[in-house]
Amino acid sequence: MTTGTPGEPAPRTAAPARRSKISPEREREFFAVALDQLRECGYESLTMEGVAARARCGKSTLYRQWGTKPRFVAAALRSERCPRFAGIDTGSLAGDLRAAARAAGAESCDDTRLLHALGHTTLQDQELQQALGEALVEPELVALDAMLARAVDRGEIRAQHPAAEYVAALLFGVTRVRPQLEGRFADPEYLIRLVDAVILPAFGLHGAVTADRSP
């Protein structure tokens, strides 16, 4: 029985959304292939067809699940979200920042390639920019803010210290720029030296360089 107006066709019932048949393991495989190709050849050269060929699936599978290349890449970026600085709490700002430098340096190669691969594209595509921020930037900013807040609570630095706003820019900026300046990635040792020579002195913690050598 229909409830439409006499003489008019009955309203069509919307078709149910097609449910994904892709397993979480297979999805992670697709994302890993996409990110590998992104680092290897850049965003412009990455294609859904290329990902499908390497992942041994039909390109229709990718289009059916994610619709467009930007949405697929954004999903792959979000899958990378794994805060490197989470859980760092050595009991001192010097120890925390050195541990953060070590963690950032350990992933510097992959992260820097990813940033360079996306390049100008993230300035034009808001979804990609947001996904990149959620994957690589925002979790680390939260962790760094927590480190600085603990340092204030311990009395190591004063609240609203002018150097605080530059910590993330120094760690992330040097990581991205060093390959262009010196042809080498910013490894853990390099970033720890940055912490000792630049960041800690900016907070007036010169003595911490020799007094605290946290592993």
C-alpha cells in the first residue's frame, strides 16, 4: 500500500548505502601502499590505478570506498596518526625535550618525505591539510604543550615564557629544512644537539645541558 497522492507515482525508497567489504587489514595495506608511493613519487604522480596495481586490487574498489584521490590520501594520512611524543615524562624539561627530539629524529626520514611529497597541494586542499595536521602535527603540539606546562608547575621556567611558542617551530622546521640545507635528514643526535644548543638556553636552562643527560 502506498501513501502517495492519487494520480502521482509513489515516492521512491532510497537505496541503502553499500556497506564496505574491505577488512581493516586490507584497508591498512591500501593505506601503506598509498603512503609509500606518496613518499616515492609525490602527490601529483600518485594515482588510484597505481595504488590498485601494487595492492593487487581493482581500482573500482578504491573509488567505491573513498570516491576521490584526495579523500583516499586524506584517509591514509589519518591512519598514520601515532603520537610520537605521547607518554614522554622524564621529570624535567630538558629530559622531555631530548626524548621528543629523539622520537622526532627516529621518524624524520619518512615524515619529511611525506611533507615534501604533499608540498603545495596541502595549501590548495583543505581536507588534505587537515588530515596532515591531524596525523603529524596536532598530537605533537598537544604533547609539547603538556611538557611546557609541567615545567612551569615544577618551577623550571616561568609561565608565558617567550621561548615557549618557538619550540615546535624549531623541532619541526629544522626537521624539514635540513635535507635541503645539508642533504641529510635531521637524525636524533642532530635534534638533541639543537635542544641543548638552542632550545634549553632560550629558557635559561644552560646548566641542564651537563646536569641532565636523560637517555
